[in-house]
Amino acid sequence: MSNSDFEPKIVGFCCNWCSYRGADMAGTARVKSAPNVRIVRVMCSGRVDPVFVLKAFEQGADGVLILGCHPGDCHYVEGNYKTARRIPMLKKMLEQLGIEDERVRLDWVSAAEGVRFASIVNEMTAKVKELGPFRANGGG
């Protein structure tokens, strides 16, 4: 299968208070976005354990998107700061496992940013499409 025929599967962990509502805003406003992200609603981006990301890849995801409230706006005060500290360590671990850095993205989306949500989804889908299918252990 060529990369032009490849449609990536992306798991999107979205916080309940902001990014999930941003996704909802994109939908109700009928903002066009790639249909490749499967959303998992979590109470806070700080709740996304690195094991969840590894499990997503193990279960067939080609990419993982983690979206939370903008720094300073977390419903749980510091959850998104916790996430921001975790991601660089997670990416180092993924690198050691042979997983490209670009397959995981952390970003911030507020409840009012439906257009931003759609833009991030489209960018992530294009990036993962460019990378091609994820093959665990380098061979499937």
C-alpha cells in the first residue's frame, strides 16, 4: 500500500473540560477535519499515563494525539503542566523503542477553539500519513 492510499488510525486523548468540548464545537460548527482521530475522553490530560500511549500503538494506532486545556486554564489546576513535563520523557522512551517522535503530539485546545481542534487533527493526520503505517518491532 502506498502512503497515498494509507489512512492512519490516530487515538486522540482529549480532556473533558476543554479539548473534548473543542472537538464538539468543531462538529456542531461543521468545521471540516480528517476523520482519522478516534477520541478517548479523559477527565484531564494529566490523567493520560504513558502506558496508555504505548497501549494505543500496541493495539494498532499509527499516531497518538494528546489534547488538554491551555496552560493556566486546567480545571484541575496543574494537570496540563504535569502532562507537559511527562511528554518529553515519553518521547525519549518511544525513541528508544524505535517509534518516531512525530507519531505523538501534545497540544492545547480550549472549549471555544473548534477550528483549532480541526486544524490540529488535519496536521496530525497529514504528518502520520507522511510517516506511513506504524509497524511494531519494525516489521508488523
